[in-house]
Amino acid sequence: FIFFMTLGMVGNQFSFDRSGFRAYVLSPAPRKDILLGKNLAMAPFVIIFMTLTALLFQYRYPMRLDHFLAVLIQMIPMYLVFCLVGNVLSIIAPMPVAAGTMKPVKPKATTILIHTAFIFLFPLALSPTLIPLGIEFLLSFTKTLEWFPAYLMLAVGECILVVWLYPQILRSQGALLERRERKILEIVTSKAE
């Protein structure tokens, strides 16, 4: 739910820069670093809301300690996958936003369709991050290795894997941003009528 609430900002992150995006185009900074900075800027909001939600659920519907720790660890790979999806959406389908609002200004129909498709496909992108929980469920369902904290161990492994893959994927997204930055600049600096 928190990802869906913030997908509009993360999936259209350059539109809020408007003319300031020109500084990125003229900057000698590697484009992957620009994307990393955008992703890090949203991290406190998303991670804090996710942590508060996990704490609230832990208070209201207590779960085993190893499951609760796995949930907290799993936030990291989920957030990184969320950022990678948002980066792609921001690069391929930017929408101009009116100053002082979050309302798109005359978006093209294809851009709206791309954003809508990403909303429907977003759960598919996040579904691999639920594999550790699924394996834990299968182990408890089959009554094998119930004592083993599979969810926690697999969540740690998944976190390590995603943290390792993230910079590599970010590098290719930076190259895509570099190829499309003039088109993005043209779109995000268009004047509202």
C-alpha cells in the first residue's frame, strides 16, 4: 500500500525538477548517481512508513520474533526493487507536473497507459521478494523443518542478493537516462497552459 501511495512520485521523479532538470543534463555527474540520489531521497519516507506499519501490525497481530525480523529485513530488497521500477517509469514515461501541485499537465494518452500498465505490473515486479515467505509457508504446510527460521534466513540472503544487484542494474538505468535525458528535459520543462 505504501508503495502504491508513493509510486506517483517515484515513477515520475524528474517532473518535480521542472527546469532544474537542466542542471542534471549539464552536470558531469554519472547518471547512475543521479538516480541513486533520487532513490535515497525517498528512502526515509518510505522506510519510516513501512517500519511504522510493521510495528503497528506487530503490536496488533503479534508474529514470531524471527518473522518480525524478516519483515524488517525484507523492506530493503522490496524498496530497492520499487526504486528500480520507479526509475524505469520515470525515464520512459515522464509527465509534466504543474508547479505547486502533483497534477499532471496535459499528459499524452500513451504516457497515461504506460503509467497504468506499471501500476498493474508492479505487484509482479515485487512478487519475487515474497519467495522467502512462500518457502516458509510451504515448510510449515508440509510440517518439515518447522523449527528452522527459513523466512528470516532467506530474507537475509535475498537482501544480500538485491543489494548486490541494485548498483549493477542502476548502472544500466543510468545509461538509459543518459540516452533519454533530452527528451525528458523537453517534457518536464513544457509550460502549463
